[in-house]
Amino acid sequence: MEWLLAGSVAAFVAAYLATRFLVRHFENRTLIPFAIYCTLAGLGSLAPFIIG
């Protein structure tokens, strides 16, 4: 039971810190690199269906 509580606290702290970092990061930067990555990843995942 202690491991469940420790894991939940660790997940909460990690999510909080990641969210805080990303909010500060994107206040000064754009999402264009992420949009390009998503487009390429999406096309890459569709490639096997289109080719074969």
C-alpha cells in the first residue's frame, strides 16, 4: 500500500513540474516545431497503410 501512495505522489510531482516547465517554455516560444513533428509522425504512421 505504501508503494501505491509513493507512486501516486511521484506521478503528481512529475506532472506538476512538467506542466509548469511547459507553460513557462511556451510563453516565449511557439508550437511550430511540435506541429511539424506531429505532422511527420502522423504521415509516418500512415505510410504502411498507403504503401502496402
